[in-house]
Amino acid sequence: MHQLTVLYPAPDDPAAFVAYYESTHLPLAAQLPGLRSWHASTDIQPGPDGAPAPYFAIFEAVFDSAEALREAMASPVGQAVAADVPNYASGGAVLIDFPITGGSPS
């Protein structure tokens, strides 16, 4: 298994981010070929010490392999997903992908 995590810094307009992200971007991302599962949140909580969260939103997607992720992102849907990010993420996005090497069953 291979995971893509996308972290979003605070946007200029949080309400507009959430509205667009939930109504337009997430439905598009859900169409990525080879996507096994995904989770997203725009309600990142403060740390245990009460410090503000460093990010505003998170998206996590699981694929069978790194190759499956690369193929998904190279597909027409993947290209549309990447091209859509500037439409809502004024703070940009941090992408991290990695093999899943441990965990518990869902």
C-alpha cells in the first residue's frame, strides 16, 4: 500500500476554501483511478499543548503502490485534480507520499 497525504496551510478565506473543497475538489479527487480509500478534514484540532495546528486541512489517499499513485496523478483526472488546487488553496499545499509499512486493520 502507498499513501498520499496533502496538507493545506491556512487559506486567505477559510469559508471559501471549505465550500469549494467539499463541493468541487473532493468529488473530483474521489474519481482518481486506482484510489482504494480516502479521508479528508478541514477541522484540524490544536495540539495537546493547545498550540494552533500548523495546517488548516488534510487529505489522505491510499493506493496499491507508488506506481498506482503515479499513474493516477498522470491520468486526466489526476491532472485535473492538480490543476484545481490553486482554485481554492491560496496557501498552497504540501504533498507527502510514502509506502505504508505498518498499521491496524480498518
